[in-house]
Amino acid sequence: MSEKKFSGTGVALVTPFDSNKEIDFPALDKLVHHVIDHGVDFLLALGTTAETPTLSVVEKIAVLEFIAEKNNKRVPLVCGLGGNNTALVLKDLNEFPLDAMDGLLSVSPYYNKPTQEGIYQHFKAIAEATDKDIILYNVPGRTGGNINCDTVVRLANDFKNIVAIKEAAGNMYQSMQLVQSLPSTFSILSGDDDLVLPQIAIGFDGVISVAANCFTTDFSNMVNSAKANDYKTARALHYKLLKGIGLLFAEGNPSGVKAVLNEMDICANEFRLPVVPVSTSTHEAIKKYVQSV
């Protein structure tokens, strides 16, 4: 870790399920140890990759407590806690077991499509309701709206506990605007596994990754090499991983990553609707890729 609290490789953990669609805690135990042992810098529980919308409140709390126990403070732990009902997010802040959390990842409100002022007021309410560090999450492909650079800068300057952003707009110009405009103490993290290398090259601090669940060693080494300005090593690892990363997202997340984790004997290829497994052809391509690396 650098002097910034959130940098390097963060991993958005999946939630393993068994054949009865119940949470598979032994598999989750195996996954937590796997990613830490293979070099990630911090963990994200209850992100999009965790199929969090399909978990009950009781299940979310159980998953959060379990990951915190298995992590045992080895690396920083972030909890995904956001939504499109500001009052409900504030309620969750009081009900979730956040003592062991080093920060919160909070997605921009989705479906409602608020204005930039609405986005600002939403995050203002969250920042004023907690002393936890907050990572903004900008993912327009899922939310239907972008957090503009000016809004991020305004939030970063107005609230000392808004300390980072996970930027997943896939827009390199906007990425450069963020690097140019934000305070040097503010962490800018990629949310696009295939863009991590060029984004670190322009000034990003790291990533919150899906691929780090399964391609953990190579992915972490790529990020570390890029941050150390060893672009020869980082570039070789980027191109080694590029096809695999493409396969992870070919039919949506987390369908691809669970297919890989199934091939690695870490968790079953089980989901809760509306997420379904990848097609047979994609799974075969994933299997061939895993066997080749």
C-alpha cells in the first residue's frame, strides 16, 4: 500500500452459492484466503460482482461479518453500501456492522437519473451521516447517469471523508480530467479491468477488479509493475490477461468470473436469478484459456 489508503489492487469478491442457491461460506472462505495469499491490496464485500441485489439484509450482514472475520485485518476491507433511495442508504449505515470496515464504496444513484446537484446532495447526506471513508462509484453503464468531473471535485473538496472514486465510465478523456482536477490526496481507482494499465499510466492509483478474483497473481503483478513504472513487465502481463478479461465479461458479470472460479475449484458455477451461467461455448473458451495460462 502507498500513503493513500486505497491503492493498488482491490478485488470485488463474488458471493459463492451452493446447488440450493444458498451462500456457500466454505467457498467464500477459500476465496478470501486465495486473493489475499496471491497479492491483492484490499477487499470489497457486497459490490456488484457479489450479486448483492439478490441478497437479503440478513445475508448481506452475514457475508460482511464472515469476510471481516476471515480477513482478520490482513488487508483493508471495503463494504459496498449505496442505492437510489438516499434515506434507505442512511438507514443501512446505522444497521450494518461497519466497525471492521475501512471504507465504503457507494454507487451513484441508478434508475432515478438524478441531476448533478441531486448526485451531490445524495453523497453529501451520506458523508455527513458517517465517519467512514467513502469511495464514490461511477458506473454509467449500470446506473444510467454519469458523475461529472466537476461534481467529483466538489465532493472531494467539501467532504474530508470522500477520499476516492472507482471510475468505470470507460472514458479516457474523463479519466484524464479527474487526474488533472482532483487533490493529490484523493485516490482514483479504475473499474474497468481492461483499461487499468493505461489508466495507471495517466495517473490512476489502482483498481477495484473483477479479474483479481481469479487471475489474482498476474493481475496484482501487472498493477504493481505499472505503479513502479516497469511498463515492460506490466505490458506483457496486460496482453497475457486481455483475452481472459474479455471472456470474463463476454456474457456479463459475475457469470464469467464464476465460470473461471469453478474451473479453479474455488466455487460452484451457481447464481441467483436474474443472473445465469455463461453459454456452453463461452464456458469452453474460458476452460481453454484457463488451461493455457
